[in-house]
Amino acid sequence: MISTPLTEARLRGVAANPAAPSEVLLRLLAPQGRAAWAVLCGQRALPAEVVEAVLAHPDRAVRRHFARNRYAAPEERGRLARDPQAMVRAALAGGPRPLWPGAVAPLPDAALEALLTARDEDFPDGQLLTTAEVASELAGSGQIPPAFRRRMATHPDPELRRQAGPPWIWLTPEQRAALLADPDPAVADEARERSLVLDPAVMEARLPEEDCHFRHLVLVNYAISPAVAARCLAERRDLWSLAANPHTPAEVLPRLARDPDPRVRERVAARADLTPDLLADLSEDQDDAVRTRARLHPLPRTWPQCHAVGRLIGHDADCLGPVPEMYHEPETAWYEECAASPHPLLRRVAATCARLPEQWVHRLAQDQDPDVRHLLACNHPLAPPALVLEAFLALPRQRTYLLTHPRLPRTGLAHLLAHEAPVVRALAAADPTLPEPPLHLLADPDDHVRRTAAANPLLPLDLVDRLLDDPALAEGAAAHPRLPAGRLHQLLDEAGLPERMT
């Protein structure tokens, strides 16, 4: 086989063709079909028999592409958790591409356990990545659900108990006590080391003097001694961090609440442990942002509620998009209270809850605040299709994600054919219900729009056949769903692919 741009374009198009039968797709798994592997294995759903062939394929590149396929079921991808190649396991651990941690289906428990408990000695020499590096990829991918993280502290496997899922500060007192008394010495030793983040004296001794990530981490999250707090106040340093730390000594909070910096006072106003008197004072603050933050969320509050509000402060829907589930989520009933709030920020908080009952979804879908509507479209599985399309048009940074949304309309899009954004024109160019074929988009300045137009099922087959000889349009033409299986086989024959992978 002599590879040419035209041949490779045709192969990619056949790989993307939604009507291509399994026997066509299986032929693409031959070494001569390498140009199509990224599309075939990583960018589309596959029939069951093709999935089996991919998972058993001898070339790790095929398995790596599939490991990142967001159209594959997590149970299918999860079967690669014990792949002999570290690069394949790392691809699985890193999550599907494109990656949105707030909208990633979790891997099955068995796959998570395999990735987190793997040992380097279990795999052949010459691996490019260690099992620890693979586990680190998994930690940031959004594929470990909070429920699994909570179970890790009491898991039968001591290695998972040793890792204990979340940071120590998120564990319950009962979980901490059980880990400190664990019968496995490695688990107990790790627990003792991790427990030091709640020891003010240890954190004081370890606190670096220079500004760095670890200093910030300590002062925002871990135990704070009175001496450290006093020094920060005297030097007027890191007060913004102290104002948010749940472990800041209570006697320091009144001074922080009177700090001349309104950003510090606003952070204090967002705390869950304020006294009624202190909250009342902040509710009358001279700064509007401080007053708003204090009045927004009445007492009693919980820290998870405060975090759910805080992650939206200063961000709009285009910045946030799908919001990841927190380790400790507020009760659904609290989100319902937020949905009924007269304050748009609390309604935006409610819109990020995927568990919100359908009656509230309908109400928020008609909210006057666009960020409420658009956050709902990005986060709730029952968001109305018309709202998902509205968000797609209004949120340029979230369009790639919303293209994967199952409720994004794919028809009735003729009014978008001349949209200024190529990704929007491409969505419209694929519409099979257009009043006429999108012939003018075959000359669009954007190559993705041109390919999509060439694949539109409204194009007559004689035109599609001519486009198959155009290197710029052959990929789209080969993806045309009305091409007969015989024609697809012919394209593979011309590319030199064998009848069936052996």
C-alpha cells in the first residue's frame, strides 16, 4: 500500500461512517489502516464485535485510542485497566478525550481497583511509566466518583485503605480513627503521616517562610496554630488564605472580619462557622460584595454548602460548564431551596445539581438569568433540547463539550448555516432535514465544515462519488451514510487493505 493524502482521507472517512457495517470497520484494524485508527477507535461508538477486536488488538496504538474514546461505555474502556502496556493504562486513567472532569462517566469499581493497586513488578520491564504515574493520571481525570473515594477508607484491600481516597481533612472522625488503628502497618503508618495535617504544631514547623504552593496549601486547608495566625496578622500576609481556612482559630475571625481589605472580609462572610453576631456585622459592611456574600446564605450553613456557592463566585456559565461533583455534596433539598431563591447566584448553584428534580428543571429552564439557564444545560441530564442549543450558541468555550450532549438538537438547524462560528456551521451542515443539500458549504473556508457538508445524507450519491476523488473532501464523502457497503469495501480494496484482519 502506498499512502497518499487521498487514501488516508478516504480511510478516515470510512472509519467515521455511521452506516459502515462491522465487516468494513474490522478491515480498518489491519496495519494498512493505521491512518484511520484514531477516528475508528477513539472518536465514535463501535459495534460489539469491533470492540472485542479492538480490545484484543496486538498494536497498543489501537488500544490507546479506544482507552480515550468518550463514546465507549466505561465498562468497555475499563477492560484495559490490566493492559500489559503502561501507555494504554495511562490513556485509560487520563480519561476520555476531550476531557471535562465534570462530565465524565466513572470507571467501574473493578477497573479503579486495578489501576490504583497495580505494582510495577506485575508488568514487563521497559515500561515508560510507573504504576504510580498511571494512578496519578487517574486522580485528576474525574473518573473516580466520590462514592468510591468514600469506600476506599474501609475497602478490604489494604492498598486502597492506605491511599484512603480523598485528603485526610475530608474523612470523618470515625474513618480517621479506623485508619490510624488499621491492622496493616503500612496503612496505619500512612494514616499517621497524613493525620499530621490536623496537628497545628507540626504544620507550624513545616510551614515554609517563602511563598510557594505548599505554604498556600497549608494556610488554606490545614491546621493553623495561634502563633502562625498571629504572625500572619502582624505581617498582613496570607490573610485571604486564613479567611477561608476551616481550621483558622475562632478568636482570629473577628479581626479578619474587620480587615481593611474587602476581599478578606468577603472570604470571612462565606464561612460556615460564623457566629450570628459576626454575620450580622458583615451583613452591614460598607463593601457591597461583602454585604452580598453575608446576606446571600443565611445561617445555619454547612461547609459543603459554602463550597457549592463559592465555586461559582466570579465565574459565568461559559467559564464553568459542567461542574464536578464534590466529595461532600449538600443535600438535594438544599439545592431545591436555592432553586426557589430570589437571588440569581443561588439559582445558578441549583442549576449545577444533576440530581435536581424535574419540576425544578422546568422552572430553571425558563429563568430570566442566562447563566442559570446555561448552567442547567451544561449540568442536568433533563435539560430541554432547545435550552441545550441555546447554551451551545451562547457559550463558545463549552461548544466542544455540548456537541457530545445527547439532547443537543441535530435537526431543524437551517437557520445556523451562515453562523459566524465554524463549529456551529458544521453542526448545521450535518442536519439531514435541511430543505436542500448544503452544497455551498462544500466551499466553506473551514475544513471541518467542508467535511461535514460532504457527509450530509442529502447530497446525491453521484456527487459524493466525485467528491471521493477530491483530497479536500474525500474524508467527508467517505463518511456519507448512504454509501453502500460494497462501495466502502471497494475504497478499502483500492487502499490495499486485506479482506479481514488476521
